[in-house]
Amino acid sequence: MMQEYSADEPEPLLSEWTLDLLNNRSELADWVDGFGSPLHVVFPDQANKNYLNWRNELRTVYGDCQIQFALKACKSASLLRAFALAGAGADVSSAHEMTSAFMNLVPVERISMTGPAKSDYEISLCIRHGVAIHVDCIEELKRILPVADTVGGIGRLFLRARPISEHGSRFGMTEDQLVACLQLLEETKVERIGVSFHINDYQVQTRAEQLRFCIAFLRRLCAKCLTPGGIDIGGGYPMRYLQRFDPVAYGSGVHWGSVAKPGNYPYAPELAGAHHAAAVIQAALADPSDRDFLRRHRLPILLQPGRSLLDQCGISAFDVIDVKDLGERRFGVVLDGMSFSLSETWFGADFVPAPAVVWREKRAVPRHNARYFLVGRSCLESDVIRWRGLAVEGGIAPGDLVVFTNTAGYQMDSNESSFHQIPLPKKIAAVRRPCGWKISADEARQRGIAHQ
Ligand SMILES: *Cc1c(COP(=O)(O)O)cnc(C)c1O
């Protein structure tokens, strides 16, 4: 059984399937025993549901929105396949991610290559397969055009704009550079030219303003008799992990090394996911003449959410190896895993939503007022999985499971490492059937595809 979350911990929002697994310990424990700790469990049915919710929400603000899942947010093959089968595209940044998109059934016309540093080989791959290329800089465009000429032209190309709000960024082009690209493009056979951006903040207005900039740019492109190809407004829509989050209260807990590390993520944004994205488009298209322009040229708006499309799509379970008494009611909980297996540590921050503790067996004597620090199994002092001491009414004991929920977006694999030759954690896909849970290896190659 799962223990209650302590009152002073940020209690995560949980999906029904997550609660089901946490409350029926045996299944999850059997899977961890069978596949090793930590174990990442993904839920393809949730991916399918999320995509349909996104699509329906976006349809309310603009008729032609195309959602492309940003692969870097999670390497799960079964989640990608679930998105692809539901109708999503893919945002890839290397030949490797492109292969993964092909193998998991994403049609080429729905793939965008947005990586800012493409090799000549990757450029050829895109042109020959008809994958849309997103050009990061004029130097890159000068490498792309000769390749396009050798095969008689290029289908879809997007010019990446440097966000107005991030003029110090090393990605994308300034307005002058974008205009200089148009001059080069007038001499080459490119069917459709779009414009794209990716912004790193979570304000609706910042993206809306950038989208308006893109519309104005496409009008200039049309004035040069080039054919516009759409606007890609990138990813970065915030996701809601918690009903509410109070960083001050979080900081007031007991922390490893006495430093609180809540990070900068807005764990409880007012507008999250598809609602946030819809608000961006709604705000940007307030001027009816802009809307008319997009409709007249049949221009799609592309979106590339990673994290927020993965809301509630997976959990990460760690086995407890030992619980060490460190004195003063502080305990070090040694997990069978490392901080590399929960990636928020990449930003030197805690993954804030409290993990659930699932008992191996009910205990006689709970340890009141104790603080449990979750640490990795490596020999590094800095291998800490949660700096904030966890308060757990019933205590934690070896053999319990510590389960971080809602981890599919970036937490599972973005900085995994085979440090110390420990094999990388496994992922499994879980599907709930009337007769119980069915699990499968999280791989592209499957015997059938009809059963997810
Ligand atoms: C990272 C990235 C995304 C996805 O961002 P999320 O925050 O996961 O939504 C989309 N597009 C580009 C170009 C990116 O670099």
C-alpha cells in the first residue's frame, strides 16, 4: 500500500492509472523485481488521450494546427508510437531521433528536423526523405542549398527566428539575417518556406508576440513572390504537476547540506499544456486580417510540445537498498539507482513533487519527525536524488519502493549514464485491460502494432 503524503510535502496530481499501481503494490514490486531498479513505467493509453485532448483544444482557436511530439523529452518507443498512431508528428534533432520516428510509425510529412547543428549527411537524409528542415543560421542554409540543387530542389524548409525576447540566444536568426536568407532562396527551388521559433519562457504574451512577428515576416516573403509554408511555434508549454506550489514553504524544510533546491520550474502554472498553447494562438490572432492571411494561404500552425504532451505518461520506481541512521533523526535512504536516473538534477534542482513510498510490509513502529534524504548508490557525495528531507509518517525501510510520479517528461532518461558500468534503467509499457495489467518491453520492434 502507498503511504499518505505528509502534509508539508508538495503532493503531486496523480492519474487514475498511477493511483491504481501505487495502491496495488504487488504488480509494481514484481515488475521492479523482474526488470531491475530503477524501473520506468510508461502508459501509452495516456499518450493517446493527451494527443486527442491537445488536438481538440487547439481546434477551438485555429483550424489547422499540427502537433509534433519533441522526441528529446523522452526516449520511450511505445509513447512515440502511441502519439504517431493517434495522428501526431515528431520533432527530431538528429539522424538517430529521425530513425526512431520512422521506426515508430511517424509519417515523413509529419516530421520536422529542428536540431540546430545538422551534419551534411543529416541534411541529405532530410532532403531525400522529404523531412522538413529547420534552418538555424545563414551558414547552414549555404550548406543546404547545394545539396537541394543536386536532387532538383527541396520540399519544405523553415527559417528559425531568434526570439525577440532572447536576443542573446545562439539559436535562430535576427530579422536582417532572415531577410538575407530570402535573397538566397529566391534563386533556389524550394516549394514552401515557413518560419519557426522555440522560446524558453512560460509567458503566453512572449510567444504570442513572436507569432505575430512570424506572420509579418511571411507577408514580406509573399511580397517577394515566394510561397509561404506555415509557422512553427515550437515547444515549451508548461505542465501542471501540483495543485499549488509554495517555493518558500518548500525552502523551509530540512535540506541536505542545508541548501534548498526547488529550481525554477513553474510546477503549478495557471494555464498549462494545450490550454496555454491555445491562449498563445488566440492572443496572436486577435487581428482578423492576420487570421485571413493564414487562411488564404492555407498555412498550418505547427506546435512541438515535449514535456507537456507527456503529462501523466509515466512513473519511476526505485527499490530501497538501505536506510542509514545519520543522527539527529536524519536518515539516508540509499536507493537502487542514481541521480542520473531522475534528470531534474541536470539543473542542480530537486524534482519537487513528493515521491510516493510504497511499503513492502506494514511496520510496527513508525518513526515520527524523521527526515529521509534520498541518495543514489554511487560513491559520489553529490549523488543525491532529493535534497529536501522527506517526511514520511510510517518511515521508510529496505525493500520499500520510492516512486516518483509523472516523470515521462525529461525525468526518465535525459541524463542517464552507465557510470560504474551499471546498466541503464529499463522502461516497460503498461496497458490496463479488463483482466489486469499487460506489460511489454518499451521497444520499437514489436510483433504486432494493433495491440499497444
Ligand atoms: C526542447 C525543444 C522542444 C520541446 O520543448 P518542451 O519544453 O519539452 O515542450 C521543442 N522544440 C525545440 C526546437 C526544442 O529545442
